[in-house]
Amino acid sequence: MENILDSVTLGIVLRLFIAIVLGMIIGVERVWAHKTAGMRTYALVAMGSALFVIISDQMISYYSGFSGMNPLMMVSQIVVGVGFLGAGVIFNKDSKLVGLTTATGLWVSAGIGMACGLGLYSLAIIATALILFIFIVLWFIEERIKESKYFKNDHMDGI
């Protein structure tokens, strides 16, 4: 039996853990904003994406001699799978589309998980900070625009 706590395994655990933490950080903001997908959902999407990238990465070393083997195919399917997940949170409510930001947040969290799976921690951390900027700072800016008299006048003209 192989040693489960060797340096390779510990590196994989670190990749998964960082993906979980970054996903949770994004999820905290979503909980504060009273959205349907929260800490657990974002953490699972980020960790799951990291897991599939790690599996793909490990497959490269096992199947490098086989022609036609492309481990990136698994990575590309993450985008499809998360797109399906995102489609499940988008719905119509009172003639308005709801859940688009949540769906795109999950989609980008998958990218953060993929970055962690590849060991690109700086990229994952920067992307997490940018997502939080979008979710928090841009939300305040959007609210100010919606409250402005110019938005209300223009918005009413289109109805």
C-alpha cells in the first residue's frame, strides 16, 4: 500500500483546500446578499473543478504514451457541467430574469477551482478578489444608478 501522506498527495490536498477556501469566500458574499447559492455551493463548485483538473493532470502522467489521449477534454467538460448547474438557478420571476449573477458567479468559481487544480494559486486569489469586487462594489454602484432620477426616467420611458 502506498503512503497516503506523501508529498504529491499533500500537494493535491493543498490545491483542493485552497479551492474550497476561495469558493467559500465568494459564497459568504452571496449569503450576505441573500442569494440561493451560498458558501457550500461555491465551495463545492470550486473544489469539484479543482478535483477534475487534478484528475486530468494525473492522467497525463499515466497515459502520456497513448495517442489520442487528451486530458484537457475532462477540463473542458467542467465548463459544460457548471453551465448546466448555472442554468438551474436562472428563472423568470414577475417578468424578470433572476439568477444570472449567481449562475455566472458559479461559472467563474469553477474557473477558480480549475486554477487551484493546476496550482495557479496567484491567479485564483486574484480572480477571487475580482469576483468580490464585482459582487460588492459594482452592486453598490448599480444600486446608486437605479436610484438616480435619470435611470428612473429612462427606465419608465421604455415601458
